[in-house]
Amino acid sequence: MNAPAKFFDASAPVAFGGKDAGNTPAFRWYDKDRLVHGRRLEDHLRFAVCYWHSFCWPGGDPFGGETFLRPWHQGADAMAQARAKADVAFELFRLLDVPFFTFHDVDAAPEGTSLSESVANLNAIADLFEAKMASAKVRLLWGTANLFTHRRYMAGAATNPDPEIFTYAAGQVRAALEVTHRLGGQNYVLWGGREGYETLLNTDLKRELDQLGRFISLVVEHKHKIGFKGPILIEPKPKEPTKHQYDFDVATCYGFLERYDLLNDVKLNIEQNHAILAGHSFHHEVALAEALGIFGSLDVNRGDDLLGWDTDQFAMNVPELALVFHEILNRGGFTSGGLNFDAKIRRQSIDPDDLIHAHVGSMDACARAFLAAADMLDAGALTAPLAQRYEGWAAPEGRAILGGQRSLAELADRALSPGFDPRPRSGRQEYLESLVNRYV
Amino acid sequence: MNAPAKFFDASAPVAFGGKDAGNTPAFRWYDKDRLVHGRRLEDHLRFAVCYWHSFCWPGGDPFGGETFLRPWHQGADAMAQARAKADVAFELFRLLDVPFFTFHDVDAAPEGTSLSESVANLNAIADLFEAKMASAKVRLLWGTANLFTHRRYMAGAATNPDPEIFTYAAGQVRAALEVTHRLGGQNYVLWGGREGYETLLNTDLKRELDQLGRFISLVVEHKHKIGFKGPILIEPKPKEPTKHQYDFDVATCYGFLERYDLLNDVKLNIEQNHAILAGHSFHHEVALAEALGIFGSLDVNRGDDLLGWDTDQFAMNVPELALVFHEILNRGGFTSGGLNFDAKIRRQSIDPDDLIHAHVGSMDACARAFLAAADMLDAGALTAPLAQRYEGWAAPEGRAILGGQRSLAELADRALSPGFDPRPRSGRQEYLESLVNRYV
Amino acid sequence: MNAPAKFFDASAPVAFGGKDAGNTPAFRWYDKDRLVHGRRLEDHLRFAVCYWHSFCWPGGDPFGGETFLRPWHQGADAMAQARAKADVAFELFRLLDVPFFTFHDVDAAPEGTSLSESVANLNAIADLFEAKMASAKVRLLWGTANLFTHRRYMAGAATNPDPEIFTYAAGQVRAALEVTHRLGGQNYVLWGGREGYETLLNTDLKRELDQLGRFISLVVEHKHKIGFKGPILIEPKPKEPTKHQYDFDVATCYGFLERYDLLNDVKLNIEQNHAILAGHSFHHEVALAEALGIFGSLDVNRGDDLLGWDTDQFAMNVPELALVFHEILNRGGFTSGGLNFDAKIRRQSIDPDDLIHAHVGSMDACARAFLAAADMLDAGALTAPLAQRYEGWAAPEGRAILGGQRSLAELADRALSPGFDPRPRSGRQEYLESLVNRYV
Amino acid sequence: MNAPAKFFDASAPVAFGGKDAGNTPAFRWYDKDRLVHGRRLEDHLRFAVCYWHSFCWPGGDPFGGETFLRPWHQGADAMAQARAKADVAFELFRLLDVPFFTFHDVDAAPEGTSLSESVANLNAIADLFEAKMASAKVRLLWGTANLFTHRRYMAGAATNPDPEIFTYAAGQVRAALEVTHRLGGQNYVLWGGREGYETLLNTDLKRELDQLGRFISLVVEHKHKIGFKGPILIEPKPKEPTKHQYDFDVATCYGFLERYDLLNDVKLNIEQNHAILAGHSFHHEVALAEALGIFGSLDVNRGDDLLGWDTDQFAMNVPELALVFHEILNRGGFTSGGLNFDAKIRRQSIDPDDLIHAHVGSMDACARAFLAAADMLDAGALTAPLAQRYEGWAAPEGRAILGGQRSLAELADRALSPGFDPRPRSGRQEYLESLVNRYV
Ligand SMILES: [Co+2]
Ligand SMILES: [Co+2]
Ligand SMILES: [Co+2]
Ligand SMILES: [Co+2]
Ligand SMILES: [Co+2]
Ligand SMILES: [Co+2]
Ligand SMILES: [Co+2]
Ligand SMILES: [Co+2]
């Protein structure tokens, strides 16, 4: 099996061609070496290709089966399949010239008939990754363990009614965290896909929250023990596959991290599609995480506002992305995080090159949006009116109120003073919206 | 103007008539003196009629004007209108034989041309309420200040970009809190209808959250200063009128109260319609508030699952209510809280008696649901299977894990031991659902 | 492989036990021989067990794999599996004592490597069904062909951009229709799960609608040719798996059937979960189909109002079902249609008996709701106020307007006549809602 | 009262300034005289300012009162107010240099105490409009009657349970239609805001649909009688203010028009916000109306995908608009229709110039999108791949199938022939999405 050489048509990496690039795959906006605010675009955007959607998913959906028929899904030898898959994956990383990738334990290596065997498989593939990374540019943005696909996790991993399953999950996470550490991963992610419930009729909510708090605390302790420096990232999602997932949204995660004293070690990996499933804009979730000091990384993708499930489409919406990057760049940009393509090509996109088109199109959309955000920041397009709008809070009385130097009675007395009648000012929403349109 | 005597047809309070009561308004399920778990039904359910929907709202919606043409909305003298409205309100309290009512400052008394005049109006009507309450059964469940209708609050009260408006709001809240205290109110509510944003383009999220934290802290301090014993209640709502409201849902409020160190003094007033607008079941929001120790009171109403705005219909859904009451009764029932009818008759319900039918129908639905909940608890219908499902966590190893006596490595080693292969057990959802159907 | 004898614990059919039946599976409300409006309850409700959810689905979801591990899904011989599955299926039909079942071609028999082989497989299993039905009570409510799971249909069957795939689908449908006919099926269903689009960017909407119209016309012609008497049923669903499905809802199907002149031969199979995904209540969809004369049958299940995908849960909501049955019974009840359980047990319900509990619980909920509907009709609880509300349209002027005997000008002139000022009357919604609560 | 001279700061119309126009209001993309496909941009886009949102709405929402405090809403003389409002309106038309406006009867002139008085008021203001239009550029895109605000219409106009109210509505529509005719209106609109229901418990669906069909037929007959040449437009909206509106979406309207034989005279006015409330993209609704031959005009605005009510924001989303215009331009562009700004500035946008900024920003977004659509069409960016995708249907066998020359049996036999195994082709969605991104 020698898949990569044959899988994609192209052999040379996709290059920057500018707006007038022809129809061959080329970046029109993503000029990786362009300097923005003193940093290369590649170092700002920190793109990562994800393993599961691009190399593991066969194209099925709840009403249909496999469509992709990937060559590396054929054959009886699971480890041979895993190696063939890795060959194609690293070939795509090279063709896209991306700096990062991400994976779950079971994406990379097959589960065995026992945890020992699964861990051995994972370590064998990690050896292969290590060897490939030695001669490749690509690094590991983050690793994670899949605690939701196997039937043992049908009622949750950390929040399972059975402590034995919690224990099994601990075994899986230790292995995935240590492999992530060994491969130089810059973060470790915990997505609680089954940490939630199907029905409250059989659920002890309080107990399950405590279980989840305990589990993440154990991971944090272990991370320190082995010297892993990156943050633990949890990923908000409100529902699907469960009816309710405990990491509902950014605000919920904040309260959870406060409650279990995890704010120092855990940050958030925010996904567009999960934001809208929770009833929030992507912009909101990122802005709130920044405001609360828990922003970590992005799963950059796009849901369909009119569908109620996680479509995980490739992000192509420049105006939306520009506001998200405006928020991030205004706080200094990514540190350990990056832009992970938690995005899957549609199941009808069955040509190998569809994988190229999707990533290139979305990388370009991100780059264009990022450049627009930088321009807006340079011009103070949004930041200057914002400062002006809140100027009263920067003045002495505003500072005194916020600083706790005024009581309710003092304020109330002032409000009762003759002639006290503050007048509202225009919010200028349409003006600001059309202003943004000049940049995107 | 002598409205009440003429407004409703009935003059005798609605009485319990049992399931076979005729077509005259009568309670079929709400037998107020019936003892359940040692307490009268009236003392369990603690029904409250709200002022705004039942006496102030003229029947308008975003596409249509007044339909009700209430006599007390006629005439030029706003204080005379307020007194006539109070007459009708207390007449309805009497006819429904409810133990509680609730109001906003501006529901009870008209705003003046200055805050002083508004406060004077409020106190004058409070005098009238006090006089009426002296000879009536009805008590005050809670009072509140309306910080969202007047244009000065169009960009928020506590979270306004202008500290002068924050100050004005402080003046209004002090007066409403003190009136609530004087009338023996058992709680004080803060609903942040405009504490949110219309667009992030003009919003400083972090600053506004700090403003809101400060404002509620001021109210808590003042409450202690004047000796008001009841809790401050905040009311989660995700949106409407704003695009995003900071008190989004129970989980968000929990994180907010943690962040601003308000968990000791503030509880939640949970509304069904707000729950579903946030993507949660009413049951979920109540169960979560109980789990987090912040449950306070209920705005009992009902939204339409297929509409995206706050319809505030009268609660009529017995199966839904039964699970909510199961949760509350299982934790001991209401303390200072109760069941406030934050519900409005449809704008086509223009007959005076529609107000009677709506309240009686919903009180009956609540009573029937409450009795079902008590029966389920007595039989351990849900609680016994729940204990069984989590029994592993009550066993020594489960307790050790949750108690912090196991490290990730210890658990992982155990998971790697030969033959360790925990098996999932049925969640029995359909069985439990049909079991509940036997009771409701 | 001799699955059935071992699969379910029970061996005797579930019987009616009344409200005080003990904890063994028993019907508490479904007394099949009880006469209602002159017809046995069994003949009114016409329950059907569906093959796909109950016997084919392995318990997977988009984030997780098989949980049920059914014995008949093991082994290498697909036809042997199909026979073992049929054994269990007919055993469940017997245990539940249901009068009907339903299936897709591929549920019953495995697809071969060519259409010929698939058709041969189907006919072989149809032989088996025929043999089993000879000694069983169960009959076939409807059959259908699965035109959405195989990758060839990823872009639709009738609406595929490739006429060859349309042709393949025609081959599959002919076989399924003829097998349905042979087995005495009372209807034939076409669910257009992939007849829609993922993106308008690659879709010719007008052409695809014409293709779909043509396809259904071909089926109708063939039905007449072979003498199949039952109606063709199409099943509205707005989306999922596609972004947009052409059979969006009842109203859309009506327009489609009008456009392609299919109103005489095609009726609708309406599903609760599809109704709510389209933004309608189940009640609405049924009432509208009745009003438009295209009501056919029901896929009785239940979605989660707060989730955006087809959860296909077992129907347990008595108040909702009662209004649906009120509508149907008021028009005379089912003719060729029935209540098909297009419902799946949750993937955590892994015990064989969960299949029993789910069906029994839902059959009871339906029976209870049906009895309530009959009582409401007998009492004229809703029908009498309805007639009164529209009485003006039954009076001469109302009839003249509706009968086309008034022009706009005549009406306008009358409206301009002095003193013409019609007054609205109360809609009495809360009264009617609490009235319904007395019955359910 | 001499409002206009003082209301807006500007006195010169907004002009085209190109992308580098300074901060003064200027069009950056809307170069009205630019020729596109042989027509001036102004003649393609046919912008219309609407009266209700821009001049009548006081800034209230369900939780708050007036914010705008327009001078023409002051004073006791309603007709004087109406004239002052008209002065400001025509001043805005001039400043924006728009070719069209739109209005409801009650937007323009106050309702009187009888229909006669209302009609007299309307005609008096129509005289004023006529006079103003004599010296202005602006023409009337369409007129309409408001049949939803007054309490008499609380249960519908045409679909009211009381035929007297149907009659009153007829009187109002005749007057509005005749005024529209007199002012040279190019279309007449019927929006059925209350033609729906709040609860099925009190609704006779079938009868109400017949009433609505009759009403529109009367209007069509009258239109012909008076020689009005433009189409009648109905406007799909699924809900709000009602729970269910009969004109739910384009597909529903199509079925309705078929049923009541109105397809020749009635077209659709499609609104973005209504589309998304119905669960459709704006693109979908326009494409479907074009496919069904019932496209008429657009209410160009924008809803918030995450809110469940009609926010009617100004359209600013260039990528979305480009696909809509691609659809329209591909079918030849607007005939009698145009782009009506059924959009309101946010209630916090209290400065007069916010009206200017909103319109200019949205006109620019539309122009930019339109130019992108024209470029895509010129390049065949989407149309060429589309033709290729469906090429099989243009070939002989495809044409024969669609032309009714193949029976199900013939097709089935062909599918059974050895080796018949059609293969799916890639849908290329990501490629097409990134292709569109090159243009917008
Ligand atoms: Co993700
Ligand atoms: Co996702
Ligand atoms: Co409330
Ligand atoms: Co509410
Ligand atoms: Co179905
Ligand atoms: Co379904
Ligand atoms: Co509109
Ligand atoms: Co609208």
C-alpha cells in the first residue's frame, strides 16, 4: 500500500499566487510570509489540519453510508491502514504547507481488544509520526483522546454512572496526553462529547458535574507531573450527540472552571458551529472568552445557521471571520492556540482534490479576514468609537462607581437631585456595520 | 371611577369543586387545604399574580395596538388610573384567592417628570397597597424596578455606556427595594432586560460585565443595610429585547455570581419561556439551579417551542410541570420563592373573565402536576432507579475517586490491568418515560 | 442462528391490565377490543412496528458506533442474518400483538452486488414474510424502497443530476412496490430523504422538481398497471440529511402535488418529528392535510423541541396526541393509513426488553390520547365553540361573500355605510386550553 | 411645523464617491449610472424607501417605548402630523436620490373614527403625495393597506371569524388600491400579518383558507376593473405576529395560488427576514419563486439568524445578496418589482443621520453584491459548472425520461441489465464556495 504518491494529483505544494492566480489551486490571499503587526501571517494564523474529518470519516451521515471509499480504509490489517493513512495525511500537510496538525488517539491508531493493545498501537503510530515530523515542517497543535465513539462511553466518560468507565477513560487520556507531550504538542484538548445527558429522568446532574470536575483536575495534575507546558483546552458544545452537554458554551465553561478551581490551567477551544448551536455568534463566544481570560484556540469551521446540527463546514465567511480575528488580534493574537480545521468536506465531495480545494479556500478566507481585521485595528475603525462611547466610565465619577467608592444610597441621592436627567446617545449600529463593510 | 365592582362578573372567590365541577369557574385540582408532605397545597405552591401582564399590558404586540381597552387605562389623571388599577388588581387577588402578588415600580405607579416625582408616586401607591393588604389575604412575593422600558435605558441600566444612567437606575432600585421591604416582600427581583447588547460592534463586553457585577453588589449591600431579609433574585433570559442578555441562563448566571462573589446573597428566578429561548428545558434549568444551590423562585408560564420570542402564555402543560415540581419537592420545596404567573392572556382574550379562566386553568394544571410529583416521590418512581444507576459511585472505589484519593496514573494503571473491560448498562429511557406517564 | 426464542424474556403477548396493572409489561390504556364510535380500538389505531429502527439500526449516531450488538447482525452470511432478523421481528409483532408492520427493501433483505441480486434477495425474504404472515395476525401497513443510504444516491434518486441514477431508483421502486402489493400492503410510501440539495451553488431547482414530479408520476402509473389499490404516500420532511428537502412540509407537498397533477393518487404520511423540524406542530400538519384533503397516514413518534435533528423518539406526549387524534377522528378516522412507529429506542436502551417497554408505553399513550379525543368529540368540547365562533359565515351574508356573490366594491360600499363598525370577540384561548386539560 | 428643513443635517443628495470617498456620507459602490448588462444600476436595483419603519415607527419594542421622539409625532392634529411626516419623507427620498418609495394607508394618513373618515384622510394625503411627486424624481413602487394593527383585525382580516370584518377590510383595500393606482404604483401588496392563527383550538383552517382565497380573488377582480396593470404581490411570512401565518413561505404561497386559481395575477414579494424565520435562506426563497414563475419583488433587509423574530435590519451582507442577485439577474432582472427597504434602524439609532447611514450603507452593499453577481454571470462561474453537472438530462435518454416517454417498467428493466451501475460524481461544494468568494 503506497497511497500518498497516488492519492492527490498535485505534487508541488500550493503556493501564493495573488488575486489573479489562475484556476490551479493557489492561495489568493494567504501570503504566509507577509508581515502583519510584526509577525508573519503563517505565525499569526497557525493553521492546523485535523485528522478525523480529513482522513478518518468515510462520508457517512445518519441516513447514508460511506461515500469516499478511501484506499486506506480497505484491507484487513488495521495497523497497515493506519500507516497508509498517515502517509496520505503527511502528504496533505506538505501540499497545503500548513504548520500544524491535530488528532485523537483513535484517529491515528486502531483500538485493540484491550486498553493495553490500544495504547501500544497508539505508541507505534506515534513513533511513525515522530519519524515523519523529523523531516517535515508540520508540528502538533494538539492531541486528544476520543471518549465518545465506543459503546462503553454511551453514557459518558468522566460523567458515566459507572466509575469503572471513568477509570477506563483515565487510562486512555494518560496515554493520549503523554503521546501529545512526546510529539511536542502545544495544547491538549478534552472535548466532552458524551459528558451530558439524554434525559434528566436517569441523570444525577450534581453528581455528574462533580465527576467531570474531578476528571479534569486529575488531567491537570498529571500534566504538571509530566512537565507538559501547554494548556488543557476544553471545547464548548451545547448538544449533539447528547441532548445536553455540560460544556454548553463559553459562559457555562467559565462557571464550571470557577467552581472546580481550574481557571489557571484550562482554557477554551472555541468552534464556530458549536457557538451557533448554543445560540451565540462565533464573535460572541470569542469576545466573551477573551473578556473572561479563558481564550485558548479555535476550531475554525462553519455551521449552517438554518440547520440544527454540527455540519462542520469549511469556514468561508469573510465578514464573520474578520470580526473574530479583530477580537483576537486586539488582545495580542494567538499564543499556544491556532486555527484548527475541525471541518469536513461534504459527503458528495468525493474527489481527492476536494480536500485541497476546501483547505485552500478556507485558508484564503481566513487570511483575507485577518488582513481586514488588522486594517480595522490600524485605523481604529471600531476601537476609537468604542473608547468614545464609554468615556464616562473613564472619567472620575465612573471610575469611582466601578471602584466601589459609591454606595447605592449615594448614587440614589444624586439621581434625585434636581435636573438630573441623563440623555441616551445613538448606538450608531448601521454606521458601524457599513464601516466594517468597507474593510471586508 | 369605581372599576372593580363592575369589572368581573363574579363576586365570590373561585372555590375547589373537584373533577366534576360544572362549567362555572372552579378549581378541579387545586384544593388549597389538602396536605401534601405535611404542608397545605397553598403553602407549597405559593401562587402569585403579576401586575404587569394582568393589569398594565394593553394587549399590543409589535404589529398591533391595544385590544383590551381597560377602563383604568382611560382618563387623564395617571394617579387616579393607578388607584383604579389597584382596585381591580386586589379584586382579582380576592377572586382567585391567591396568597401573593408581584409588581414593578412603574406597574403600580406612573413615572413622573423627575425621579423624585416617580418615587413620590410609588410611595403613594405603596400606601394604598399597605392599606389594602391590611384587610386582604394577599401578600407580596416580590417587588422589582423596571429598568428597561424608558428610553434612557435603551442601552442598558447597569451596563449602560453612560455612568449617569447607572446612577439613575440606582435611584430607582433603592426606592423599589425599600417599598418592597415596607410591604413585607419576601424577595427582591432584578431582571436585566436591557443588560446585554444589540451589536458587539459598539460593546465593551468586559467592562459591562464589571458594571453589572458592581450594580448588583450595591443592591446587596443596601439590602443588608436596611435589614431586608429576602434574597435578591436575578432572572435568566438569553435574549429579547436585546440580541444577547448577560443573564443568559442558569449556568451563565452561576458563573457571573461566582465571578462577582454574589453567591451568598443572590438566587435565581427561573422562567419556563426564558429556559426554552436559551435552548433548555424548564426542567433542566430548575434541576441545574438546584444542583448549583442557587434556586430561588419560578416565573411559571409557558413559551411556544416553535416560536422564537417570549410568548409568556399561561402554563397548562401538566407533564412538564410535574417534573419541575418533582425536582423542587425532592429538595424540600420552596422557601422564600413561589409560583409567579409571569403570564399574559392572549391579546384576543378581551373578556374580563378571560383573566379568571387563565389563572384558574393554570393553577389547576400546577396543582395536578404537583400532586403527581408528590406521588412519584412517595413511590420512589424516579429516585430509586436513579440511586441504583449510580451505585458504583457510592461504593468505596467510587468514593475514593471522587474524594481525590486516586491519581490519573493510578486509575490508568488499573485500566491497563488484564481483563479490565467495564460494560455499559441500559439507560432505560423509554421505560422511565412511560413510568412517568402513569402519574401525570 | 435461532435468535427469537432467546432474544426477548417474555413469551406471552402483552395484555391489557388496566391502570392498576403491576410492573410486568401490560397495557394500561390500550384495551384493543374496546369500542369507540362503533369501532374496536385496534381498528382505530392500526399500530405498525417499523423494521428499520427496531431491527436494523445498530445504535450508532454521528459521534458513536454500534451499541446494541444484536445477534442477527453477526455472521458473514447476509441472507442468514436477514432471516434471523425476520424471526425476531415477527416475534416482537406477536408479543406486542400489533396488527401491522412496515419495512424498506433494504431493511428486509441485503443489497446484492447488482440490482438483480438485490431484487432476488428481496423476493426471497418476501417469500419468508408471506409464509410467516400466513400463520400470524400481523399485516403490512406499507412498504417502501430505501433510496438514500447507498452512495449512488448521495445527490438524490429522482432528483439526481444523473438520469442513470434516476433509472436505478426506478428499478428499486418497481421491485419494492410489487413486493408490497404481493404482501397485501395497504399503502406504498416514498420518502425523499435525498430529494433536495446541499447547496444551491450546484443545484438546478426547477429541473429537479420536474424530475421528482416525473418519478412519482411513473410510480402512480405503475401502481395502476399492476392493480395496487392503496394510495402512494409521500412523507414531508424539511431537511436532514439534506440541507433542504423538496417535500418540506404539508403545504409544500400540496403545491407540488397540484403542480404535477398528482392529487388524486398521492396522500401524505405525516411524522411528528418532521413537523417540528419544519416549524409546525404535529397538530398543524395533520389539520392542514385534512383541510387540503391529502391526509393519509402517520409516522407517530416525537422529536425534541429543543434539538434540531430527527430524534425519532417514541411518542409519549398524551396532550399532543389527543389533539391530533381529535382532528383525525373528527374527519372519520384512518382509512388505509395507521400509526407507524417510526421511532427508535435511545442508543443507551441496550436491553431487549427496552424494545417492549418503548412500544407498550407509546401504544398506551396513543390509546389514552385517542380516548380523550373521542370524549372531547362526544361532548362537543371544541367543536361546539368552533361552530359558534364562525356562525357569521354560515349566515346568508357570509355565504354570499364566500360564494362569490359580492364584489370588492359592494363590500367596500357596505363598509363605508354609517355606523358600520364591527367589534372583535374574545378568542377564549386560555379557556379552551384549560378545557382540553380536563380531558387529557 | 416645518420639520424637513431642520431634520437632517445634509442638504445635498448623497453622491457616488468611490471606494476612497471620505467620511461624509457617500456611495462607495452604488454608481447609479453605471451600465450593467445594458441597463443603469439604478434601473436594475430599483431601490425604494419604506414609510413605516423610517417615518412611522417610534422606536418601541415589546419591552420598551418610544426612543426617536420624531418632531412629526408631536402635536394634537393628526393630519398636520401626516403632512409634516410627508415633508421629511420626501426630503429623505431626495437626499438618498432613490427612485421609489412604498407605504401603507395608515402610514401616510391617520385613521378616522369611521372608514369614511379614514378614506378621506388617505385621499387628502394622496393629493399631497401627488403634488410632491410632480416635482420629485421619486415614484411609487407599491402601496398597501394595513390590516393588522387595529384591534378589529386581532383575529385576522380576510380570515376573521366574522364576515363583517372581512367586509371592513375590503373597504380599506379598495381605497388603498385605488390610491396606489392614482399615484402610478407599479405593484400592489397584500401582507397577511394576521391571516393565520394563534391556536388551532379556535380555528377552522379550511374555512379560513377559503376566505383568504376569496378575498384575494376580489382584489384581483377589482384591479382588472379599474385598469391597474401591476401585479398583486403577497408576501410570505411564517409567523409573527401570529403563531402561524397562512403565507408561510414561497412554496406554501405557490400551493395556495394554485388552489385558488390566482397564479396569473399574483406574484410574491420576498423578504430576507421572513425567509429565515421559515427556515430557508433568502437565496432559496428567491430561487424557488423564480423556478415556480412567481417571483415579483424583494423586501430587502436582514434578520438575525440567531433570533426568532423579525428584526428587519438593514441588509449589509454582501455574499448573501450576491447570490440572490445572481438568481434574479440570471432570469433577466426585475420587471415591476424592486428592492424595498423593509428595514428599520435599531431603536438606539436615535440621530437623524442614522437614517442616512443605514440606507447608504445598505444601498452600497446591494450595489457591490449586484456587480459581483453580474461578474459571476459574465464569467459563467456558476452557470457553466451547473450545465455540465446536469448534462445527462440534456442528452436523449434524459430528455425521453423527462418527456414522459419511458415507463417505470422500461426504466426498471434497463436498471436490471447486466453491468448497469451508475457512479456518483463529486458535488464540488467547497470548490464552488471558494470560487464565489473570489467575486464577493
Ligand atoms: Co470542534
Ligand atoms: Co463541530
Ligand atoms: Co419572567
Ligand atoms: Co418571559
Ligand atoms: Co418517518
Ligand atoms: Co423522523
Ligand atoms: Co416585508
Ligand atoms: Co420583516
